[in-house]
Amino acid sequence: MALAKIGYRKIIYLSVLLSALIPMLNPFGLPVEVSTQSKDLYNYIENLPPGANVAINFAGSAAMFPDSQAATRAVLKHLFSRPVHIVLWHSVTDGPLIFGNEMKYVNVGNKQYGVDYVYLPYSGGGESTLAAIAENIRGVYPTDERGTMLDDIPLMIDINRAEDFDLIIVLGDCGGATEYTVRQWTIAHGVPEGGTVCSITYPDLLPFWKTGAIVGMTNGVRGGGEYELLIKSPGPGLKNTDVLSSVHLLYIVIIIIGNVEFLWKKGGKS
């Protein structure tokens, strides 16, 4: 057979390359079913009352962030479109750089820094630092990322501990931060939690969602596409979801062809 002379391996590699490249350049708009977990996160944010305080732990790091990038961007767009107050800090060293790039795609509207939202700097320490923030924000962050004392920022006058927030969201988590938050904020202080997480950690967090400790969350690249549909703002998530769907469909075709050829050869030998 001509295909056998070329080599099945080369044909498969080329087919995978094309099935990924074509939707990247020209997305198909393949249908995406929105998961219950993504809907739950969207609905919880959508139903927050005006003036609600939302804490954000930005945990995205360069190594794994592409998997949850689209969902993180979509959730930020959603939050900044709502009449809520936002206090954001970073728990990874490269977080401020990554966050700054994502905010280029987010319209803050009429929100004013210091009145509607505040950015705090990076602080290491993992779970112990998260617990300390829940007890006393000023004990960890005496100033914001600009060096302004928190006592001089209007938004922070009545905010100093976990109980002052209506929701905490962990963005871009690929290992640990979401579970830390369940223990140190949700269980210890009763603050609901949501998040955008990488696919590799998503299965481990499902029990927390099922028990209500996590109000909603997104699952990697697919979750990004789902959340973009929910906020009606197509972006990299839906494009990447097209790539995943296209490649997965190719795998199914290859498996069928392989089995048909196997059965054909087996029948010829019988």
C-alpha cells in the first residue's frame, strides 16, 4: 500500500499537526457543553450583591499558567464587570508579571483604584501566609503594591480579615493554593471559595465542590472556553477548545481505521 510506504507514523504526526494548526488559524466554533462546575462559579459571581468584597489569590505561575489562562482572564473580565470590590494579592513570584499581562485584556470600566479594587504585592509562605492574611491582612501587607499604606486606601478602611469578604477566588492554581484556601478561609472562617484550576489538579478538587466547600471552578483549557461562552466573550479558550476537539476527533478516526485494517488483515489470513 502507498500509505505503508510513506509510513503510518509520519502520516499520523502530520495529521495531528494539521488538525491542531487549522483550528488555531481558523477556529471552527465546534459546540462546547458548559460543565456544572463552571456554571456554578459564574452564577455565584453573577449573584453577588452590589458592594460585595471579593478576595483574589492570584496563583498563576509561568510553568503551568497556559492551561488556566483563558479561564482566569474570563473570570477577571466577569468580576470587573460586576459592582463588587476586589482585593487581589499574589502567592507566586511570577504572578505580578503574568497578572499585568492579563489585565491588558480586561476592561475595568468606571472602577477606581483604591476605591473599587486594590492590588497587594507578592508574599511567599504558602498556606501559613494564607492563614495569616485571613487573620490580619495588615500583618502581612502593611502597604499595597504601590507602597501606599492600607490605612490610607479608602477600600481597605473596613477590610482586614477573612470575615470581611463575601468570596475568595484562587486564579490559575496548579497545585495546593485552592486546597490551602479551603482549609484556611472556608473551613476556618466560613468564606466561600471559587477558582480557575489546571486540568491536572481538577479531579482532586471535585470532592470539595461536591461538598460545597468550593462553590464553583473551571477545568483547564476547556473551562476557559466554557466561561467565555458564559460571559459571551470568545477568546483563547474557545480557540484552544476547538484544537482539543479537532485532535480528539482525529484520534477517534485513527482508532477506527486501525481496527478496520486489523480486522481486514485478520480476515484475509483466516
